[in-house]
Amino acid sequence: MKIHIIGGPGSGKTTLSRKISNHFNCNILHLDDVAYDKGDFDRPTAREYRLTQVSRFTKGDSWVIEGVYFSWVGSSFKHCDRIILLSLDKCSRRANIIYKLATRKDLTIEQREEQRARLLKSNDQFDDLFKERISGFLKKFENKIVTVNGSEFDPKELL
């Protein structure tokens, strides 16, 4: 099974990707790890690097890719069996972001606050970005899309 999960910040992409990966025993590619050098959001990677990493990963027989990105992951959308679109409302995503960051012990207070500000800003902009650009990009893949409205999901039911 080849799955691409897309959704706004705090929509549950990482949680669902882990559930699917465990269920199907396959690898996960977190697009934030490809988009930014060593998780440093001030150091984005080059577009060519991103394209190469996604292309290599999608050559596998079974995988899960998750992230909010769309413009440089066309090979993933093309080669996947399903695109799971997590459509959680802005307030719920915001609450998830705040909760997730509060539980991260690997970050300093300053790092947590920086990530919180960045993610909340991205969350505030996501719905407009989806309407203006992402939805149009996904139209050519609409036969693969499963939309999930809410935070409770069973990976087996989605596939």
C-alpha cells in the first residue's frame, strides 16, 4: 500500500502515518524532514534535493508520506494508491498544535515558542491556501482522495 497524507498543521498527519505504518509495516517519509535541513525551519533545503528524495522514496513497494506540502511532491501523488486528506477545522488544529508542543520535552522553551508561533501562523493561513491552490492541485488526483473530517480515524477503514 502506498499512501500520501496531506492536511493542515495539527490535523493528525503524523499520528495517522504512524498508525498506517505500523499496520502495514512500511516506512514513513515525513516531508518536514525533507523540506528543512535537520529540522531547522530557518534552513530550507533546495527544491532539487526535495524532488530527488521524494522520487527515491516512492520507488518502494509500500510506504506512507505525510506533510502539508503539495507543489514538489507530485511524484508521490502520482504513484500512491490513496491520498488521505485530513480536513480538521482550524480551532481543532490549533488546539492540537498547542498540546503537541506542550508535551515535547526535546525542545527548549525558546524552541517551543518559535515553533508554536510558526505553526499557529501556518495554521491560520492554511484554509485560504487550500482553497486558492492546494484544492486545484489535487483535482487531477481526485479518484485517489479519501477525506477525513475529524480527529478520530481507523487506518483500516480509510483504505
